[in-house]
Amino acid sequence: MSGELGQLQEGPSHSGLYLPNPEGNEAEVQRSVNQRVGTPRRRSWIQNVLEQITDSPRRCSTPLEVVPVAVLAVQRYLLEGEPRDMEPKPPLYCYDVTISDGVFREKCYLDPSLNFLVYKNILKVGIEVKISRVSCIYNEKRLGQGILCIDNVHCGEPLDSISLEIPFRNRAHREIPERPLRGGKSHYLALWNNEDPYGDIWLSNKQPEEHNFNNIRIISLSHLEMTWSNIRNFPALLVRILHKSKLRYYGKPNKKMIEPYQTFLEVADSSGTVSVIMWNALCPEWYKSLHVGLVLLLQDYSIKKSHPFRMQPLPVDPQIKLISTMEICLNLRNPPTNIIIIPEKQVKPEWRLPKLNHRFVTRSELDDMPENSICDVIGVLVFVGRVQRSKKKESREDFWSYRWIHIADGTSKKPFIVELFSTSQPEVFENIYPMAHFTCTQLKVVRNDTQVPELLYLTTTNESRMFITGHRGQPYTNDTKVKNFIQWIKTKTNSGELKNTVIGGYYPYPPVPETFSKYNISVKVELFFTAISEVRKEIEDLQYREQKRIAIQGIITVIKYVPYSGATESASASETLRNANRRSTSQAARRESQSQERVGEPRDNGPVSSQFCHTTSASLSPPKKKRALQGSCAKPIPVPQPETSAQRKGSKPDMPITFQRRESTRTGCIGKARKTISDKWESQMWREKKFGLIDHLRYSCIYPESIPRRFVLEHRNFLTQQYNSQPAKYIPQEGRPPNLYDFKSALVLGHFEVTILGLNHEIAISVAFLPEYSPEDVRTSQIDTLLTCMNYSCVFPQELTGNDRFQGPKAVTGDIIKAATELDKVHIVGILDICNLGNGKTEVYLHKIYRPDKTS
């Protein structure tokens, strides 16, 4: 397989626009379409565009007719073309977009100037787009081959359904394995990270086979360690896999490698354990078939000295020798390695291969485990967070994918909190859901007992593996703690105690230290403050599902409570996006205020529909596109409350305020019920300064996907899709999907809009603060006052006594509003979580506030 793929030529198109007989090919495909659907032949818009480009004297063209087409796939791969002696420049990756016009499918190349549409998850599968400019890129090394390039696109709304029966116009696009349109790379990458195997080059069909060991010389690992430097042809190794790492992709544009992958196996025999490195094309062939516990016969391998800075995982059995002076290398060639999986029934006792041992711990035992300890856990999932991404390096395009989960095992009222990074197991990572039994191995303990609240969670390591589809046949089923969990879960299955589970939403973890001095020490950078004038750029630079924590300085001037109502979550997306980034000049603010005073109606900040935003951004030049997208779409805001003349003349800050409810659609930010609320505080400084601001950044909107939901098993597929990353290929919905806001919120309270005025009194930013308090919610903590509630993250249910009953939102919001009066004109440091939800939706949360003048 790999040898054949290695013959690919560089340059555009392994599968071009033109075939030896394009008309015949079109007619053949068209006849098959007509036979299937029983309709007369309809002219293909894709075919019309291709003919128009062919007749054009230039390589680019504006279609005579622009019609909507559907997006079926958005696929990523490494960009090629840089000379080997040049440092590669961004963008590092290309995107192929598969479209359908109802007659044909066509795979097109996306111009790199439009990559930002994918970065922001605006151009995605399942939507309708209008392509207003195209070009043709020819392969000058081949005759009559080229590819269709999208130079300008207008992104529209999601489609209810798209037919997958539409054939490709070009037969070459149907080839297996799928190949990128440009360059010599043989495969696509996962859309949002490089760790997950993606596409049909990844095989999983390797099976154990009985082997005749006659005339096979086998050497022990300890003997090999002593003699390998003097041996030319190494004898076979008979070993068991103890650990398997996630994939590492090391491809670069200026390196000519077809499948630049690497993975580590920790293998052992009776004499020791050693690292085995599987390289390049062997990874797609073998990675998904090799599991922890399998016995391998390895022949024709090579050996090299160990990397001095790599830390091997410690063997579970301390009796096994750790060999760290050499590494076994498995390659497709030089020499071609022979790998055989030996069935367990053929394993002989005299081989003395080590058994798999595990380090299972219970939640009650975790409290006593030291930092950086390695352990395995098993339990039932009670909370599954949304998939998030964090940048690996600044100014790079590579990201980690991760999510937070909670696991209960019945030994403690507290769950395991796990930071779950992708482990190259997308079939598990993308399909975990609350109420499922979950096992994860090789987790590392992260703790800080001096921090308040005490910091304690687990995070995955390079060798972590996940299991979710039952326990039968797994290597850990004989462990005593696993058996105890299985017995406990049987008593809870029918009791209803596990039905109170939660999925998705904004998750503010881990918490920052409780004092500014400790935070200052914990941040390992010289300049950790972000000027309030630079916050907009920080937010605009975020990519899809990226979450980042920043620190700003300022003065809290307004705190306003927004009640939660499930019905009001369905605020119109078009309303929330209109003029979200409009600057608040002094003159405009005064005109607005005067207009409200005359009419007595709520002030409308002028939302622009997302469709208009996408259409505008895609039709501009690249720099203007980015500004238009991020300026018009990235900052949705709710409808502000009207400010009456009585309030402006200095009436009490707790005067009743009327909130306006919005129309109902599927994807808006949370609006406000038509309800009288008395929870608002506004400082005198704000009344004096708000009309003279240079800019007011408004990011206090909370979208429905940021509200944690009660999990409903019957809608498992829908809910898991909502909180996973956007797929690379279109997946048809089963029946009519529900709306996200139809699912009950796991929160009792609404949220707060907090306005922070910059120290120079020129720029203000409004952000959301989301207190979470519910005695029966596993993600909650005590809300006391504005300052103390920022000291705690939403993790555990508060144990309430009879005299300490939860008094409802009124009591909690009253405490917060009361505490706000203590902050009037006080210099604070605000820790903000900024989140990009994709499709022009951005949120900013106030995670914690510090008073630098107080050291404790």
C-alpha cells in the first residue's frame, strides 16, 4: 500500500478536472442518476462552471449564474511546495471542500486566503454556500489535469438534509484511499488536531495468527541490550505490549515524507521492558490493530540509542528491569519489519511473559495520592464537557483537543475530575456520554493542597488509553477494584440515582489561586497582563473551540443580573449578531439616550444577521474579510435594558428594570424574560464616564451551547454531536433533530453582566459571570459574595445543613450585588476566560477578580 502511494507526483491534482472522455463520463454518471431518481436530466452547475473556465482566456472566472450548493466535506492536509532550505510560512495546511449541486459532487481546493472561514468554523459541512469566483490550477507535469479552486464564497445557513446519493463528476475523486487534490501527500489529517487517525488509510484488520516457532531464534531483551552493538542481524523478539502511546505527527511542508507518523510501544519479556518506536507508513497499517496486552513476534527490526530526554513510563511490576539505553525501531523498509500478533491461546507458560498489572485507585484513595502519581480509574460518567482546543505553540496552527469529564465510583461523594486529551482514539473520545461506564489508564495526579479551594484532578499522559464499550474481555476485569465497581453500579442502575447527569456547557476549570500574590507567582511569564485595548485582538485571534485565559486591569462599574429561563434561550441569532461591535462614541451614546427618553422603548444595538456577516466577509479581500468577519460576527450581545430618566437623574440602583424577551430560533444567545428584576448595581463613575468612551466591548452574551444540560439518554446521539467538534464529513440527521434549548438546564441561577472600565477610563468591556449553584448538581459550588464566589470553581455540590438551605436566586444575587458596592472605584485584576464557539460566536467569562491592594 505505502509503496504504491509513495509514487504520487507533486503538483496540483492527482485527479483533475478533465478525463480522457469527460463528456462520456458525465453522460454515464448522469444516466445512473436519472435511473436512480427517475427524473429527467438536469444540467449541472458544476459542469457549467468548468466549461466556462475552459473557455476563459484567464485562469479565473466569475460564474454566469451563482446558485446555492451544499458542503459535504471539509478536509485538511499539509501544504507543500516550500523549498527544503526555506522555513515554512503559515498557513501550513490546505483544505479541500467537497460540494454538491444536486447533480454532481466535486472536490475543490480552497484558496488559502479563505482558510480563516474554516478556522472560525464558518465554512463547515451541512451548510449552503454560494461560490462567486473560481479559478483553475493546472498540473504542469501532466497533460490535461487541473483542479477547481474556490476564490470567493458566501456561507449561508445549515440545510435540513443533503443527499449522499449524488455521484462525483470525476471518477478519480471516488478512489480509495482518498487523496488530497494538491501535493504528494497520500492522506488527509483529522480536521481539528494531528493526533487522531483519520481516513481510510488507517487499517484495523490485523488479526492474531498461529505461528510455527521452529527454526526461529529468539533473544531476550536483557541479552540484546548487552550485545546489540556487536550484532548485525538481530534475532527475533517475543514480547507483550504493556503501553501504547498516542500518535505523533511530525510532518512539515519542506520534508518529503508521505506518512510522517510515530508512536511508542512499551514492550516486555521476562528479562526487561524496552521502548519500541513504530515509524511512518507502518503506523497507518498497524496502529489501530495493536492493543495493550497483545503478544508480538518482531523480526527484521533495527536498534538505536535511546533519546536522552525521553521519559519512559515506569513498569507496574518493580521486578521488571527498565532498559533505557536502546530503542527498537520498526520501519516499512531499511529493513522491512515483520510483525506477527500471536494469539493468547498459543502463549506458553515457559515463555514467562509478564502479565498486565494495573494501578486502579478509588476516588476515596485519590485524596492521599501524591502529585505526579500515575493511576488507572474506572467509574460511571456523570459529567461530560464539550470538546475544547488549546494551541500547542504561539503563532502556529497546531492544537490539542481536550474535554473535562467527571467520573463517579461510589466510594466518595466527590467525583474524579479528569482533563481528557485526545489519545488517538476518536471512536471513544467522540462517543463518551453521561451514564456510560468509563475506564482510563495511565492518568497523572495534579494537585496543590495549599490552594483554596484545594486543587486536585487527573490528566491524561502520552500512554493513556480509554475504554467505554463494556468490560468483558478487557485485560483489567480481574482487578478487585474493578469488580467492586461493577457490583456497586448494579445496585444503582435501576435506582434512578445516576439519571441526574450533565453534558456540555462552559466549564471554568482549573481554578486560579485564591490570592493575587499566588497567582502572580504561578504565571510563568514576565508580562501576563493584557491591556484592555488589546482584548479585542486576543478574541479575534481565537480559532474554533479555542479557550484561553487572560488577565486585565480595571474598575468594576456595572453588575446586572440576567435571570435564566429555558424559554428565553432561543433568542434570535440574527438579532444578537447585528452591530455587535459598534463603537460607542460620545455623540452616538447621547443620541441613543435621548431617543430612549422620548420613546420609552428598549435600546436596540442593531443586530446583523449571520448570513449577511458571512456573505460580506467572503466577498472582500482577505485582510478586509477577516476584519469584517471578526468585527461583525464575533461579538454578539443581548438587548440592553432601557435606562429611564429617573435612573439617569440618580435614583436608587435597585429600581425595577424591564427586560425584553426575544423571538425564538435555534441558535441565539440567551435573551431576557419580560420580567421585573431588582438586581442591578451601577457606580457613579459609570454614569459620568460611559458617554465619553472611545470603545465599549460587549461580550456578555451566553449562547445555548454554553449552558450545561441535563442528559437524556434517548437523545444521546444528538447531544454528543452538539458538544463534539464539527465533523469533517456530513453526517445525516436521524429523523427531525430536537433543539438544544429543549433540554433542561443544569443551572438554577441566570448569569451576570459585569462591566469593567479600563484604568484610563477610555475603554470598557462587558463580560458574563456565570455562577452555578444547585445542591443536586455535581458541577456547582457555594456562591457567597462576588469576591468569595470567584475563589471557587464550579465543581462539587455544597453540603447543606437544615439551617443552610438554598434560598434561591434572589438571595444569591442579593449577596453579589451587595458585594459589588464594596468595589466602587477599586482597582481590580480580572481573570477572563475567552471562548470561540465557531460561526462568529464568541463568549468572555469573568472567572475571578483580585484586589492587588490586598495580599490575602
